[in-house]
Amino acid sequence: MGDVPDAREELDRLGRALRAQLVELITDLTPGSDLGLLFLDDPTVADWHDPLRHHYAALFRGERPASVGAADLTSRAAALLDSAGWQVTASQDGDGPRRWSVLTGRHDFGSIEIRVAHHISAVMFSGQTPALALRTPEEFTWPEPLRTPETLTPGYLLCYECDGLGACPGCGGRGWWPDQVHGRTNCRECRRQRVCAICRGAGQLAASLLSPHQRRYYSGSG
């Protein structure tokens, strides 16, 4: 696995452009907002399929000024996005006085959604950049056993569950399995602990401490 050339630099550029646009919108539509609460510092995983794809994403709540109605603020938001070159679509979430007006803007450097409440002063801003793969995919290699018959500690036996592997025999120590829908699913055997649930990663078990049930897995162990 290696870094995709210039991918992180491009993602950072997209993140800066998205943040600048969010700052402009928040400052204009909900003046007085604390922009220190606009967290857009580190990319997160957007797609868990191999190779992982990362994006910058943010969620921010502002307050509509008391002197500005929800319809007027929505129109102002649409005009701002349009003038900045965003493709804007409008919709409604809910009916009656408790509805939200929803604006969705799309641009080369991401998408932004602005939700304006009609029954309260809340204005919700969310945005995300396109998701980029930062590293190339790597074929998983099953790990070598931690213990073999030749490297056992005296008085110990190879773990009957992992046969000396030490790592979880279900996932090979990854803690997860590939999943077609979600990209990854937690390993049912180790529950992301990554090590064998019986020997706890040692690859071996003390013969003197085996329970009667465990002794059944070993022929001639007593």
C-alpha cells in the first residue's frame, strides 16, 4: 500500500475551498455565529470499501436573526450560492408551520446543504467535499503463526482455536471482514479485538491450566 500521488494535497485544497464557502454563508446568513465551532480540520472516512475514500465534512448550527423571516433567509441563501457558481436545488422537509426549507448546492469542490426552520430560529449548515482515495489498495496477507510446535514455551500447547496463529483466526488480525454493501463489517469472532479470543494473542495455552472442556481438543493431553 502506498500514497496516491497528490491526493492528500487535492483533498486539502477541496477542504479549504469548502470551509471558505461555509464561512461566507454562515457569516452572511447568521451573523454573530461562533466560527470556532466550525470543525473542518481533519478528513474522515466516507467510504469503507477498499481503497478507503476520505472527505472533509462539517455540520454547523446558526441562528436566524429575529428581524429576518425564514422565507427571506432561504431566498438570500439561494442567491449567495448561485452567485458563487453553485448548482442549487430547493425542497421542503415537513408540512405546515414546523417545516424546514432545504437548499442543496453542488460544486466541483463538494456539496452544501442549508436547512432553514420556519418554527424556530435554527439554520443548519452542512457540507462535504468529494471523497478521494489517499492510498492504493493492498491485498491482505495472512500473518505468520506466532507459535509453532518448535517454538512453544515448555509446558504449553498450541492454542486449539487459532493453532498458534495468535491473531484472530476468523479475520487474520484485521478486526473486520470486507463487506460488499458497507465496505467493512466487524469480525464476529474477535469483535475488532484482532487477537484470538481463547489465547488472547499468545498462540499457546498452559497445559496445566486447561479446563476439562479444553482438554477435549487435545489428544493425549490428559
